[in-house]
Amino acid sequence: MKKNFVESAVVRQNVLNNTIAMDTLQQTLSLDGVMFESKLTFIKRQVAEFFEVTERTIDYCIEKNEKEIAKNGYEVLRGKRLVDYKLAFQKHFGNETDFVTKTTVLGIFDFRAFLNVAMLLTDSEKARSLRSAILDVVIDTINKRTGGSTKYINQRDEDFVSNIFRGEVYRKEFTDALRDCVAMGNIKYMIYTDKVYNSIFKENSTEYRKILNLEKSENMRDTMYSEVLDIIASYEAGFAETLRSEMEEKGRKLSSHETDILFSKFENQRLWAPLREKARNKMASRDLCFRDALHKNLEEYISAVPQSDFERFLGEKSMELDKRLEEYKDALKRLKERD
């Protein structure tokens, strides 16, 4: 999926939700607007003048994309808020415009809404130039925070370390159950691991590795988001228990055919539906946004990444894995000292 602002609402929203890049852009552009309710704002005439288009062009852009632009900070002021805005505008620009006393309703754009318009205008050379600058800043911001590689951006999540360690416990339960309960050779570990992956995110291990360009030496799960690791652990722990119960009932190991039927029943339990949907959405949306990696089998689950995810993976609370492990070791040491 190409990063085309004009054609893709998801791409536009991913950029506008990147609060870190937005702060950098606002400082870089240094636009002359009115500070209102702690936000930099602009009126329609200012937006039209900046992009060298008519006010009617801005009206048409709003009419065509009203919900999106409103979600990103465009609003129409009335009543007391309009009076307050008029005073702020007059204080900033003086009496050079007569709208201050005449208008009874007024549309204003905050900085995000202003950039949203830039992403939508097709007949403005300044809008095209700004779109290019926006993309440069977004890419630069992500590169600075991740050291130039987003392959392991998932590990900047503060939940990753605890989830990966916890997942190993459930993984062992799963492989032990396959060893003890299924009458097959060692290929069973790969077969049923891939069944878990296919069930959760519609890809086997080979397909996933290809999409993320992983080397043979790289561990797949080291690249997975916490929500995906959680549901994998739940699958593996749950199916391990299912295998042992079935073997005890039959009094013997299960054949591959019997195990396949058992897994089919297991994965089709209604309880998995919302958890799978969440995992698919997180994987598909984040990988497209942060890694520029498209999971074609999950395209229907792609949505814009929320602002909270940019803080989670790029903000001050995010941290590289070695630092997280150091914190984890320190916590374990303190726990040991208490004992």
C-alpha cells in the first residue's frame, strides 16, 4: 500500500495521530495563527491564502471531507466561544479585519486540521510541497526514535518483556502436550504452531517471515506486539489442556487426524472471535504504519493507528529492549533481596 495522502484516509490519519511528529512540524513551520484554548488556530481565509487557493476551494474540501476534518480539529464556533475567539484574534492581529464584529458563526482549523487540508488539496502546489515535508518529518522522527530500524519497534512497548517471558511458559506447556499426547514425529511442532498462527493472523511462519524480511536466525516472536503474544499464549495454553483431556479420555495418544479435528473445534469457539479481531487489527495497522509492511490477508483489518500507540512505541515511555531487560533484572534483584 503506497503512502499516498490524497488517496488513503488511513495514511493521513496515521500521520495526524503521530503527536511527536506533529509537535516537530508545528515548531518547524512556525505559522502565524491565533492561540485559542491552548491550540494554534487559523480561519478559512488564512488557510486559503497559505495554500494559494480560493476560500471556495477550502469550503469544497470541508464539504467533501467534513467528518475527517472535524475529527482532526476543525470546528464551527458560536456564542461565547466565538466572542472569546474574536477577542483573541483581534488581540493578535489588531483591527485589520472587519469579520471580528460582523460574523455570527466562524469555522476555525487547529494545526492538525490545517495539515489535514494540506493532505487533501490536489490543486495546490504549496499543499504538495507541504505533504512532502510532512512525510520527511514523520520518517525522520521514527528513525531518530528507533535508530533507523523499525523491525523491533514492538519491543519498545513497556509490556513486551513481561509478555515474552510469560509466553515462554505457555509455549512449553504446548510443546510438552504435543510431545506427550500426539502420535507424530517432530514435524508436529511446526505443523501445530503454524495452525495457531494461521488461526490468529492468517499467515504461517514462512509467510510472516517474508513480509517482515526476517533472517533464519531471527525469532518471529521477538517481532510480535504484546496483544499478539497474549493471544498466542492463550491458544497454546488452552490447546495444551484440551490435548491432555482428550488423551486421558481415550486412554492413548491422538492421531494427526484426531488432533486436527480437535484443533478445528478449539479454534472455532466463539470466545476467540473478538481476541482474534483485536490481534489482527493491531498487527495489520501497526505494521503498515511503523514498518511499511503489508499483511495482504489482513487488509480488511487495517485502520489508523491511534495517538496512544505513537506514545507507546515512540514516546518518552517507550524504551529499547536492552534497557527494559536491565530494568527487569533490577526488579528481580530487588525481589530476591526482599526474600
